[in-house]
Amino acid sequence: MTQEPPPELVEQARGFVARKEWIFAKTMPDNPHHYLVLFHQSGEDRDGFLALQELIMRYGRKRRWHGTLWRSYTLDDHDYWTIPPVINRKLSAEAGWED
């Protein structure tokens, strides 16, 4: 059984996600999704980015996509995964996980 994240961490990440304008990953037309980069965040947004990254890395689950395992976290209607210093997101219904 996976441990549940602290509610305040989830709410911090949720607030961050809601206030950001996510960038479309135009270099990956075979996997349309959006992303944010840590280096473009400051202050409260940097803290929110790091909270979301912690949710993914510490509380996310391993899922397979095109043969590769990724750790992802589902928050509301999106799945999030990270390749530091980037966090990616995609609608959960369109994520295409193999599990």
C-alpha cells in the first residue's frame, strides 16, 4: 500500500498547477503534452514546482509508456511525470500508460 501524501503538499501543488500557463511540447507530436521548467520558476512558483516534483518522485507510481518505466502522479484530471528539471503533464484520459 502506498503512503498518502500530506494534504498541504497536495494543495500547494494543486495551487501551483492552477495558476501556471503550461507550455505545449511541440517537439513531441507523437506524444502531445505540456511542460514547465524549474529554472523559469521563482518564489512561490518555485516552491509549488518543487512540491509537485516531490509528489511525483515520492508518492507517484511506476507506469510503463512505450516500454519505459516512468514515475507519475495523478492530480485531479492530469498525470504528471518529471525529467528534472522539467515537469510534464497530460490529461489522464489521454496519457496512454500501458498498465
